[in-house]
Amino acid sequence: MPTSPLRFADGALELLDQTLLPGEERWLRCERPEQVADAIRRLAVRGAPAIGVACAYALALAGPDFEQAAALLGSTRPTAVNLRWAIDHGRGVFESGGSLLEWARQVERDQVEADRRMAEHATALLSPGSRIFTHCNSGALATAGLGTGGGAIEAAWRAGLVEHVWVGETRPLLQGARLTAWELGRAGVPFQVVTDSSAGALMARGLVDAVMVGADRIAANGDVANKIGTYTLAVLADRHGVPLHVVAPLSTVDPATPSGAAIPIEERDPSEVVAGLPALNYAFDVTPYELVTSIVTEAGALSPPFTEL
Amino acid sequence: MPTSPLRFADGALELLDQTLLPGEERWLRCERPEQVADAIRRLAVRGAPAIGVACAYALALAGPDFEQAAALLGSTRPTAVNLRWAIDHGRGVFESGGSLLEWARQVERDQVEADRRMAEHATALLSPGSRIFTHCNSGALATAGLGTGGGAIEAAWRAGLVEHVWVGETRPLLQGARLTAWELGRAGVPFQVVTDSSAGALMARGLVDAVMVGADRIAANGDVANKIGTYTLAVLADRHGVPLHVVAPLSTVDPATPSGAAIPIEERDPSEVVAGLPALNYAFDVTPYELVTSIVTEAGALSPPFTEL
């Protein structure tokens, strides 16, 4: 069973603190929305679908202070649209007098089911013996179920289709080397960690059959915002004729964002890159749709324009 | 004045231990060739021209045991051809009964002069206001003079042509964030460190006017081996119409290596990437000549084939 990064128990949302993995498995108990917002901001919980689910539970913890919690949670991270998706849907429940906790539990169950379907659809795109390059973490820790890109890789491996996984370490916070490697190791999937700048050399040697990643926001025209470095992988994959599969739930697709140029890109603290020196730390980049082979959702592989969902 | 990474004094070669920079400036005193070989292997001295000069002095320290020292030094690192260049030239001096120390001093002086000329030629390729992306370290620490790519950047900045330098941190050993940033900071050149996977996003935003790097070996057909990640920069630069200038002395050009496919690529210990996990650690990659805008040597910008020098 994959490790879910969150659980609701005894009136609180408990989050596995992903900043401490793989060294320590510590659960944070959040009884108030502010604690969840803080956990999202400092990446204790991360991954677009997972922060969507965490946000849903945080809204359930807010009680009558819905709008105050929504404003706080909505300000934590700008790029992943799942936060806004959860706030918009939660507001409908709140205003109609429904149970936000019941709704949050349903959001989680829906994510688990969406992950299962995404993995099925994505597995169908892979051939036996695939050597897959992945970036950042899009496994179970990034959602609430199997994962998106990472869930698809693990499912494809269980189906006998995956020979090897190349895990880009994903600087500066090493979500690949810390989180994806931890997940693949527990599952028994064969992998090697490489520096992010190794992708080109691996492709030039013919050692990569597909790139598979998640997404933080997909614009109406199919442009994909994902962890910084994804665009570089896309350009390399294009040069080498390697397919790039983006696996993401429909809640990550944002018809209201016309193109990648309109996606706000989070700029994080330079000290995450290097201490005491001038640095620039974009957390995401945008891959134009022309470089994307497939966008795989729970409804199958979809093509833009995404005008309504 | 740039900091030279080596000096010969009191019968020994002293090397600035680059594994400790920028935290500590410690000089290693090498009285025997084995100590220099060890320093080269563990990257206390690195950069193709610098290890060529260090090798020359190490051969001078060998006395009558020339061939034993040559075999040891030649086995330290496979990719940079400057090691072999120094051994081949040193053997001629040894066999003709010349002074290896005098010769080594001349190798160092020649490198200083070559660096000066490379910087002049490379500066002529840049326009005012240039924002330059560089990778790894090709400054003074990598040679014995101004540097190759890094020396050219600093010279162009002194000529008023450089607005900003993007320093790729250069995982796994961070020669960019540790060494290039240290050099640029001391010189007063405006720079920011970025993760290696940020290059694509910066180019997509139009923030890079040129890529300038050094080289470890240039094959007869113009293919360039340099620090892993250079190939990725080349592919990105090609997509964005950004010129890629490779700055390297003639001693880095190897007419005996027909193409990049024949360049041995050093694979270093996986623990340099991540401890306790499966990892792969290629130290270099190969950029095909078709992606290289200029190869700048002390003799000016040259075009392949490099059949004789």
C-alpha cells in the first residue's frame, strides 16, 4: 500500500511532514486551518492534488470562518490550481449548508479513485521494458491515492512494463531523491537517482523511453506548469523523440487560465538554493503543449482546448 | 587578481584545496607525484587546464621515475585530455634530458598567456548588456591564469559588456555555487546562482543572451565534452536561438579523438549524488558540434575538423 500523506482523525487533519522524509516519519496534527496553511507554505504537504485535499479538510476545520480560512489557504501557494479548485467547491458546500467534513472526505475518495483511473490510462501508453525518467515527486505523497505520474509508473511496473526508473533528484529541495526514491524503494521498483542535468546524457545514450511527470496547473491551451526542470526535460525529450506524458487529475486542469503565460509562477526563497549568495528560485516552469505527448486524466488522455470540464 | 589554484614553491607544488571552498582556503603541499595524483582524483585541483599544469609540475617532482608517475597521473581522470597532453609533452622533455621543472613553469606561463588571449577573442563575441549563463567552473580556479569560459566572462564584464551572470549550481559537487560564485563575488561581477534545471525557464523568459562554458576535451569533429549538464544547456540554447560559446585552450583539443562518441566519460562514485541509494553519476556529457556556436581558443575562434594543431 502506498503511504498517504494525510489522514483525518479525532477531529484533526494529520499530515506526514514531507520536509523530514526520508529520515524521519513525523505526523503533524492540525486542528486549525492556519496550521494546514503553514504546512502547505513550508511544503510539509506538497503536490497539487494533495494540497487540494488538505485544503478541503482545512476548510472543514474552519467552521463558520470559511472565508477567512479560504483567503489564508488561497494565499499559500500560487501555481497549483487545486487549491483554488478546493476553495471554489468548498464554498458551494458551505453556502448551501452542507457538511464540509463529509465533502472533504468525498474529495479524498474521489482523488483516490481518480489516481486509480489515471494509472490505468497512463499504463496503456507504455511498452514492455520501458525505462522512464521522472522528476520531482508525483507519487502517493503528492496526492491522496496512488499518485499521478508516480502512481502510473508504479502501476505500470506492477503490470510488468517498467524496466527502470530514472529519478531526477530535483533541486533545490530534492523531492526526487528524498520522496520519489523513498516511495520506489518501498515498492521495490528498480531505480537510480541522477542529477537533474543528467537527463540529456541519458537520452543521448538511448537510455530513456518515456518521461512521466505530474502537473501543478494545466492551462486551457494545454500548456503545463510543473516543477522547475520539467520544461528542460520536455525540450530534451522532443529532440530525442522520447514521449512526455503528463499525468494529472481534472482538478489540475484550469479552463480559466488561457495559456502558460497566464500561470503565476511561484518564486521561493533564494536560500533554498544556496545560503548567503544572490540566487533566484523559481519553483515551477511552463512546458508548452507542443512539447507534451499526452495529458492523462482520470477521464483518459485529453487534448486541448480545455474550455469546460 | 584572480586566485590561481596552484603555485610551485620550495620544491613542492602547492594546491588550493577546491573541495573546501568557499568555506576554507587551505593549501595542500605536494612533494611527490602521488600526492598530486590524489589531489586530482578527489578534485582538490580540477578544471582541464589546471590539472594539465598540475600534472606538469607533478612530473617535475617525479625525477627519474617519470614513467611511473606518468602512469599514475594518467590514470586519475579519463575525460580531460590536458592530462595526456602534459604527459606526452613532458616525456619529450624527459627523454631529451631537459629540465622538467623549467618546462612545467613554461606550461604554466603559456596557460596564463593562452587564457589572456582566449578572453580577448571571446569578449569580441559578446554584445553590451549580455546576460550570460555559465555552468560548472571555468574561471581562474580551473586553469592557472584568468580562466577559460569564466575568464572570458570576467574580462567581458571589465569591458562593460556583461550585465548579469547566471551561475548554474552544477550538481552534484556544486562547482558553480561554490567556486564560480566565489570568483565572481570577489571580482564584483553581478550574478545569481540558480539550480541547473532553471536554465530552460530563464531562456524561455528571454533572460539569457549567451551561454559560455569551458571544455574538458574537444574531439577532431568539434564535439565537446564538458561537465554534465552542458549538453542540456546546448539543446536549450539551440531551441531559443541563444549562442553557445565554448572557450578552451588548444591543449584541450584532441585531434586523436575523432568524435564525441570516442571520448571516455568518467563515471564517479554514486555517493557524490546521494548517500545510501542507487544512483548514477556521469561527470561529463558530450555536446555535438552542431549545437556549438563558437570554439574559442588562444588562436581565435576555430572550426573543425581539427586534424592537426
